Amino acid sequence: MSEAASASAAPHQSQPPIVPIEQIARWEGRSVTIRGWLYNLRASGKILFPIFRDGTGLLQGVVPGSVSAFLVRYAECPVLVMH
């Protein structure tokens, strides 16, 4: 790709930083990416509580919606960005 073509390409979108779960408290209120796996998934009514693990600790999320919708989203994109 020529310099002119690369200059007109879409601007680089900043990705949230990758943060180990053991350091997650330092990032409160900001978007981050965690690298790990879905350790457990609990449901209570229309709210899901996925628990992620990355080798440094556990992180529980809160997600509105159904289990099936969450699992379909997770299967399509195994890297989730938590807000």
C-alpha cells in the first residue's frame, strides 16, 4: 500500500489496554480488555453473572440478557471488553 493510500485509510481506533485481573481495581471506571476464560456463568432472572479467570484471579461481570444470547456473543468473539 502506498503512503497516500495508507494515509487515507481509516484512522487507528484505540483499543482498551489489556489488564491482568489482579490489577483490575486500578482501572475502575475505564474500559479494559482481559485475557482469560469463562470460568463460570450464573443467571438470576434476566441478569447474568459471568466469572472470568486469567491465572491471576477471578472477575465477576454483570450482563443483562439471556444465557443463550451471552453464549452466542461469547462464541462469536471470545475476547470481551468489559466496561
